[in-house]
Amino acid sequence: MTAIQWSDGAPIYRQLKDRVIAMMLDGLLKPGDALPSVRQVAAEYQLNPITVSRAYQELADEALVEKRRGLGMYVTEEAAKKLLGSERDRFLREEWPLVLERIQRLGLSTQELLEPARNGGDA
């Protein structure tokens, strides 16, 4: 895992869980990959092991990781597909309406929105 900046806006276990989910979506953690141990994460980020365990337990409850007795937690085969679907739904439900509202407020056209993508991301 990489350096993490914890914010005061959400519980740390939730932020850790979201970071692991982002790593799955980005392909940094693939199906069958082991998560770092609770002790390792707790030591690396100076967290209470209970905080790390709670994040991992929520991932397990959502069937994104599975506990292998004596071995640790592993990313499940269906995690990426499940996450992509739920993250798309969440984006469309929670984030897209705000983006769309801002686009409309700024009076941006489809042409203007697509132009940076056509130029390789340079505006």
C-alpha cells in the first residue's frame, strides 16, 4: 500500500476500506492476491489493529475478500466485477447529478467537454 492521508471527514476504517477498494478497481490488487496482514497495516500506518480488522471485515462481509484460515485475507474472484457494478451505480446515483448540475451551471457544451479528451487530456 502507498502513503495515505487520513481525513477527519470519515472514520479511518472506512477510509482504509475505500483505499483497498480503489486498489482493486485500479488493478493493483487482483483476484487471488493476499491483503497485507492486519498487523503489518496497523504498524505501517500507526493504526489500531481493531481499526484494520474492521475495514477487512467489511470487505469480507461484502464478499470482496475471503479469509483463508491460517493464511490471511485474499481478494475474491468476483471482487472486480462486483465492485465495478456497485461503483458505477454509486457514481450515477451520487456523483453524476452534482457533475451534471455543475456542467449546466457553467453552460458547457458536449463539444467543450470532449475537447480535452480529443487533445490527449491537455486543455
